[in-house]
Amino acid sequence: MARPIRVGITHGDINGVGYEVILKALADEKMLELCTPVIFGYHSIAEKARRQFGLEDQRLYKSGSAGQAQDGRISVVEVGGTAPEVVPGEPTEDSGKAAVAALEAATAALEEGTVDVLVTAPISKEAVHGEAFDFPGHTEYLEAKIGHGAKARMILFDDNVRVALVSTHLPISKVAQGVTKESVEAAIVSLDDSLRRDFGIPRPRIAVLSLNPHAGDGGVIGTEEKDIIEPVISACREKGILSFGPFAADGFFGMGDYRKFDGIVAMYHDQGLAPFKTLAGERGVNFTAGLPFVRTSPDHGTAFGIAWKDQADATSMREAIYAALDIFRRRNIFEEASSNPLKKYVTEKPERGERQPRKEKGGKPQEEEDNLNEQTAE
């Protein structure tokens, strides 16, 4: 019998809501049946949080390494040195160092295979930024450290919406420069791949948003749509990717058109994430697609304003853990199915009088393609 999936969890900024949402999420009685949680942080701080947040029945076990974690237990792997002082609600140099230490330890365990997936609690970019961490965020760090040349793609999702970004942590003054044919195509292709591989959607439909208001109004208020985005959408469709647009973001979300698609490509951070977080509420998850491992996180920040006040909602952290497990399983199924390129055919003869669907050149039933065309025309 295979061992449970081992989930590495970084504690994030110790002065934020990291420990609160982690321990509250792990208080779910189903959690230890589904996985083996391994927290990278400090046992003493975790115990302080457990007592402060009234988790009397929870048991935390100190472990020398992720490889020594035991199934059925919540293990805490010390990330080295004396635990820093907790200063609720304030990013400090010590809290930044502790966040980086936890991330480095968890990343090493992921690379070694002693944890299977990674879930990260929020960090303060102000606190972590320095010589040891010269990255805009987790996504860029993981891509550089253990991506092995793969390109990361940030995808925010819940049960109803999945949003990928062309540009992530760019100043708004530089966003237009980041919208190129290459960057837009890379976003569409990587989202299509992730929807198939990580979300189990065999023929995903992808909506692509415009950069300018009103999709440029035919070039009156911007030409990026005509010059860049539309040609890329057409090129992707020629490659078999079901991409559509560009859609003006306000009407697309305001009229509920997002419900018609499996994924959405937004041109920049707030264009995609502001409506997403409004729609998803506490159930949103941040997923780093495109890399050779699974990493998720809650879609909120450190929430310093409510840190250590027993006011944080753990729903997004809980969803992030569940999502990491689901994606890990789906990815394994996809890779196992894809490992044998030979197609499997049904050998039984059809019942007398049963109509067989016409086949197109690509081998897809023509009925399926006709139905898709009818949906597209709506």
C-alpha cells in the first residue's frame, strides 16, 4: 500500500497569520487521513499558536527531517537556530530570515523527494527581500531554484474560475511592454497544458482578455489587441488550442461570461486577480503551474492587521492543501496515461443498427466537433 502524500508546508512570516491558518486548516479531522503534513518552521512557535488559538486536541511532533515524519501525525521540522521572537503584525528582519529559512528547507525536501508537494504560507516581500532572497515572490524563487529550466505560470483558481497571468509582479508602468506575442502565446499554451495535465480537462476552452479598455475599440484606444493578442489567439487555434477573444475584462466578468470557459488568460496582475478574488472569496488558491512539482498557497497575504488575534479564516489554506493533493494525483494519472503513446481501441462490434460517429482527420468524432462549433457560435 502506497504511503499517504507528504505535504511540505512553510510557515511564511511568523508575525502574520501563517501559523494560525496552517494549524486551523490541519485541525480538519479528515486531513491526517488524506496526507502527512510536514510544517517547516519552529516547534515552539507552532505550540504557542496552538495554545493561543484553542486547538487543545491538536498534537504537534518535532521531527529532525521531513524524511523522519510519521504518517498520522503533524510534524514540525526545525529550520535551524533559535526561534525568533514573534512580533504580531510587524514584518521584521528576523521574521524575513525565518521565512526564507523555511522555504529553503522545504525546497530542499521537495527536491530530495522527502515531501511530495509544497504548500506555502504568505510571506512579507518587504521582510524577505535581500541578498538571500532577491525575487519578487515564491513563484520566481521556485522557478529559479528547482524549476530545472521550466517556466512557472501563476494560476489562481477555485471551483468555478481559473485565471492565468501574462505578467505577474510588474509595475503597472511596465505592463504594456510585457505584453508581446511571445508572452501571450506562452501564457495560453501553458494554461492549456495545465488544464489538461493538472485539472483533468481534456479539451479546455480558454478566454483571453484584452489589454486596453473596450478591447482597444478597433485601435482607437490601443493597438495591442489587433497587433499582438488577436494574431496569437488565431495562431493558437491553428495549433488546436481552443482560445477565444480578446474580451474586454469589465464586460467579461460583469456579464458572467467567465462561466463559459475552463480558463482565462489575463494580461496583468490586478486585471485577473481583482475579479477573481471577488468571485472566489475565501476559497481561492494560488497554484504554480509549469514546474516539475506541485506548489500551492492560499490566495491571501500575511494579513498583519489581524495577525495572532484569532480572526484569520483558514479556508484558503485548507483549500490549498486539498488542491495540492488533487493536482498531484491528477498529474500522476495524466503522466501514466501519456507514457504509452499507443492508442487503445475498443474491439467489441457495435450492436446491429447502432450508428458510428464520423471521424475527422484528427480522429475526433465529427459529432463532438459539431457540438463545439455550436457552442462557440453562441
